[in-house]
Amino acid sequence: AVRAEVEETIIRRTVQALQSEGVDYKGVLYFGLMLTKDGPKLLEYNARFGDPEAQVVLPRMKNGLLDVMDAVIDGRLHEVTLEWDARSAVCVVMASGGYPGSYAKGLPISGLEDVRDAIVFHAGTVKQDGVYVTSGGRVLGVTALGRDIAEAREKAYAEVRKISFEGAQYRTDIGIK
């Protein structure tokens, strides 16, 4: 029901507005939503892949991303059938201590080599002398797949606990209703 409401009241209206303005939009359009007791509300649009949002979508997409992008550019997306992994995905962001305020940089990250059951997206890292160190507020996105959200959540947090850097922080309520 929520999906149908979002499609009708937000997505379809956005597409209609773009068309009425003569905009032939090709690209990513991310709808930042807030689910409220009064229904879904649009907070923002992003004309890019957002993180960590894309970090739970892209691992589930079976199609090659470049093939899909080429189809969009060439105006033949209608020829592409997107295929999706049926598993659920959960992404836990590991952030620097102090984020979103001030935070230290250059802190060594350990345990990355121990991650086996998740994809680790580097956001705020750099490699110095063969070692990954922190270089931003959002440092890593750890994404795991599972039969359902509960299993994906369990795997993501298990892998997060293998990684450490001074001041590392992350939310513990991701994937909980």
C-alpha cells in the first residue's frame, strides 16, 4: 500500500511535472522519503546515487550497471528487464568519532581482510603505505544480503564487529521496525 501511494502521489507526479516542463531527464533520480503517520512525504531529490541507499540496491541488481546506463543514454531502457536478487540487503555505515561534527582523520582501519559475508564500500578512506586509514566522516558502508531483513541485519552487524578504527561509531538500530 505504501509503495502504491509513493508511486502515485510522488513518483508519477514528478515524472509528469518533468514532462510538462519539456525535460527529457536521463539519469538517476533518488527520492528521499520520510514515512509518517500521515503517509509518505518527499524530503529531497538527489540526481545521483546516494549512499548508503545505493549500497543496498546495487548488490541486489543482477543486470550489469553499465548495460543499464548505456540503455538509458541510448533511450532504450524499455528494452531492458531489470533482474533482482530476491534476498534482502542491510547496510550499516561506520562513521568517524565526532561525525557529523569534527572528527580525526588518518586513523588506521583494521579487520577489513576478515570480512567474508558482506561487501565493504569505502566512502571516507585512503590507502597510505599499504594501510587503509580514515579520511572522512562516513568511513565505510558494510552491506550484507540475507533471506530476509533479519538475516541480512545479523550478517551486516557480524561483519561490522570485525572492523575497527579509533572512535568508530555506527547505529545499532538499522533494519529494525
